[in-house]
Amino acid sequence: MKITVRLQINGAEARFEVDSTERLVDTLREKAGLTGTKVGCGIGECGACSVLLDGKVVSACLVLTAQVDGAKVATVEGLGKAGELSDLQGAFVREGAIQCGYCTPGMLMAAEAILARYRRPTTEQIRKGISGNLCRCTGYAKIVSAIRKTAGRRAIQRSGR
Ligand code: FES
Ligand code: FES
């Protein structure tokens, strides 16, 4: 039996017919066509599938779509505008925080959650915030730097300088 689920994905309303065991990551990738969200381990350990669910970072491989009817989902596709990177994405590029890129969509979503929680996160807060996201390439320092610099730029923008 299929279950009807309504989600708001990156601000747009969507409706899906899903099996009770369908994972959110599969709904996003296969039904919504949002393949930016990656699947790595499939068991909640790598963070490649991280999305924001009602503002909180979740591993979309561990969430059943049928359980989140009515939720707001944010994926990497919602960060920039067409042809234009978001400030955070731009910082990742400038800082060299991307190599193979497989972890990047999930890392960006974890980073947005940190930036939503802390106006000027410390290195420790950033490291803790991305601790569920594995990166095999970068060594993390450039990722931390990109997040810290984005926080700094947003703080300046907020203060109107
Ligand atoms: S694919 Fe979901 S945590 Fe690894
Ligand atoms: S850039 Fe390759 S896993 Fe992070």
C-alpha cells in the first residue's frame, strides 16, 4: 500500500506516493530528481546524505519519507540561485574545501545548520557541527576555514558594513 506524503522541498510543495520503507534520500534523488544529495554508507555514518529537516541536520538515509509528512526539507540544490553559488559554496571553492566533492553537499548542509545556530561559531563548534560528515580528501581544515569565513562575512552583512 502506498502512502501519500507532502513535503516542502527548498520552498516548493511536493507530493509523493511512497512505500512505508522508502528512505527520504531515495525520494529526493529518485522521485524529486534532486541528486545533489549523495548516498555513501547508507547506514548513518558518513553524512553524505545530510539534508535539513525542519531546520535540523539529518541523515536522509535513516529517515523514512512516510514518517515526515508535512516537513520542510532543504537540500544542496536550494543553496544557490541558478548559475550563482551561495556565499558558503563560494567560500568552499575559494578555500579549496572541495576535492572529489562527494561529501560536499552534505557538508554544506551541516555547515548551514551551524551558521543558523551560531552567528560566529568557534572552530570547536564548527568541528563538532561537521563531526557527522566524513571527508576522505581535504583534511577538514579548509572546510572549517570556509565555514568560519562565511560566518564572518554574514556578520559583516548583518551589521550593514
Ligand atoms: S549515506 Fe547516509 S549517513 Fe552515509
Ligand atoms: S572532498 Fe572528497 S570526500 Fe570530501
